[in-house]
Amino acid sequence: MLRIHQLFFLNVLGLFSAALLVASLISFFTLKTMIIEDGKERLIQSIELLQPQITLSGNLDSLAHSISQKAHLRVTVVAENGVVIAESDTDKNKMENHSNRIEIMEAMQNPYGITIRYSKTLKTDFVYVAKKISTPKGVLYFRLSMSLRNVMNHFYALWIKLFIAFTLLLAIALMIAYKISKKAHYDILQITHYLDQISAKNYRAVLKPEYFREFLQISIMLKNLVKKLHNRDKQKRKHTAKLRLINKQQNDILSAISHEFKNPIAAIMGYAETLHDDLNIDPKIREKFLSKILANTQRVTLMLDRLALSVKLENNDLSIKPTLFDLSDVCTESISILQAKYPTRIIRYNGIQKTVYADKTMIELVITNLIDNALKYSEEEVNVTLSSNRLSITDKGIGIAPAELDKITSKFYRVQKNRWDNSMGLGLSIVSYILKLHDSVLQIESTLGIGSTFHFSLEHLIQKNRSSKK
């Protein structure tokens, strides 16, 4: 299959060749007609000039030969009965009767008889012009004829000159077409190279056609298309990254559930098997084992509840039920519960009484999670502070790296990957969702090796409290 620049070159060659052929045919027939018509006029004028000499001449044969030599024309004199009485180019005695010749017959009725005919005597085409002339010796038909062989020779010489001129023009046109073809080939190569770069996802490739406006327009359209492809590729990469993150989260939750559920379930199975195998076990040991089974069952239930709550919050399937309550009471209650869970740890509370309008159960879950999280990631005391417009929990633990601050509230994310507990990385995620439902945001300030402070604003909870009172 030919390329576009090759097709262009061949089309130009074919166009000029066809133009040369058509021009040659037109010029051939036009010039031939013009030369013949000019020959007829010349013959008529010659007859008019020679008519007086024919009328007065006493020797027509001599006159015919003289005219033929000077004018280079064939001269024939025909009597009224058609007999040739004078001929310049052949033997008149061998010539047939001319009374039936077309030009003679026309001259009988018209001023001139004109025809073009092939001469059997001289074996070539002639233009014949005859005129009826009255002389003292009687009526004669004076006929001049001109050979078309010389006319066509002149025409062929002229046509050759035209052919040479057309050939030169064709050569010039082909040179121009070749240069245009090379320029088109260059621009096409630029576009194909650009497309190769784009196929290799090099969206910064440069496309600059230099010669043709049409290619420039194509390049602009291609650049717009590439821009869209680039944006789609970005979206695709983001979507792929999101899918990978979701897949990672799914793997994380499977790992977390597998690991976290393994210990309590193993404990339950161990205590249950011991009770099943030893029916005569000491009642105190039986009571202790049953308590362990109950505690581990509650632990599994708590983990499942947290997981279910996280899913509901993320899918916006959970609605809050706000009421008026004292936030200080919720803080002290949460601290009391966690103090029982961590009897060796110190939890300090410094706060004021503050009435808010929120979902008490959810806010209690927020506070419990934040304090529990501080206890897990620190070995020293934890401080809970309630001010007029903010609640904060401060620990003196390991701290959080700046790169992890934005990730720590993500679902299943842990700062210490090798540390496992029953939160499954859901605690801060749940906190963030609950605060979002209450038009608040969890803020984190942390320094590695010094500790962290988790706090959230009470501004919207206080404003809703005032609105509810009104």
C-alpha cells in the first residue's frame, strides 16, 4: 500500500500527463483546422491575383508551371467540358476528366469550389480551390491546390515545440511535487513518531508539524486527545491504587480478625475442653474457667460490635440520637471503666462541667477509644482534659511520625505493625466517623519519643445545645 506522499506524487504526475495529452489533442485539431482555413484563404487570394494573367495568357501550360515554381502551388486549368488543358505537377494527358470533381462542380454554381481530398495522382491530401473564369477562348476552371503534407510538417514541428514546453513544465511540476511530497512525508513522520511516543505513554512528547496547516490542525486535535488520555490514565492509576488499597484493607481485616479472634477463641476452646474432659474438677477452678470463657466471649463480641459499627458508620447506615448530657460525667465514667481494665496505670482527669447536645453512647465510645488508645501506646500516665470548647487526651508514649499522621485514622491502620490487640485498627477510624457525624474533627498533635495529644472541638455540640434549649 502506497503512502500518502507517494500517492500525492503519482497523482500530480498523472494529472500533468493527462493535461499534456489533452492539450496535445486539442492543439493538434485546432492548429490543423487553423492551418487548413488559412490555406484556403491563401488559395482564394492567389486565384484573385492570377485571374488577369489567365484571361490574357496565350500559353496556359507555361503559365501553370511558372505559377507553381513561384508560389509552390499546384496549378490546374480545366476546360468547360472537364478536360484538363494545363497542369503544373503531372502529365495532363494522363489525367481523367475533371467534370465530376467536387470543387469543379461547386465552382459551376458558386464563386468558388472548395474541397479537401486525397490525390491518387500525387498520393497525398490536397486542399482544392477552383473558380470559373471567362476568357476570349471560352469558359475555363482555374484550380489551385495546396498539399497538406507540408502543412502537417509545419504542424508537427510546432507540436514538437509544444511537447518540449509541456515536458519542461511537467519536469518543473514534478520537482515541486517532489519537494511538497518530502515536506508532507516529514510532517507525517512527525505525527507517527508522536503517536509512537504516546503509545509508550510518553505524554510529554512534542509534536510540531512545520509545513502544512492541515497537519497542524491534526496535531492540535491529537494533543487534545492525548490530554484526555493522560487524564484518563491518571484516573485509572488512582482507581487502581484505590483498588489495591481496598484489597490491602481486606487482607488487613482478614489478618486482624484471624489473629485477634485466634487468642480468645483458643482460650474458650481450651477452658471448655478442660471442663468437658474433667467432670470432677474443683468447683473453684470450674468457676474460674467459666469466668475466663465468659470474659473471652465478651471480648469477641466487643470486636465484632466494633467491626459492625465501623462498617455502618462508613456506609452512613447509622444515625445519631442526640440528647442533652454532662460531658464531664461521661469522661469520669469512661475513665472509671478503663481504670478497672488497667489497674496499674494512672489516668488523670482535669475538667469542668459541660453540657452538650450529642449522642451520648457514641461520644462515650469516642472518649473510651481515645483513652484506651493512649494507654496501649504509652507506659506512663494519661491526661484527660475538658475545657470550655475542647476535649483532649494526652499521653507520653512512642509518638507518631509526621508521615503517619494522615494515615492513622484510616481503617485497619496501625502505627506498630507488630503489635496486636482487640481494636483491629478500628478505634481511631470509628472515632473519626462519629465526630464527623457530630460536625467535629479529630485533631492529632504528636512528637516521636515524647507523646501525642488527641483532641476535638465541642463548638458544634455546644451550639446545638443552645439551639435545643430555645
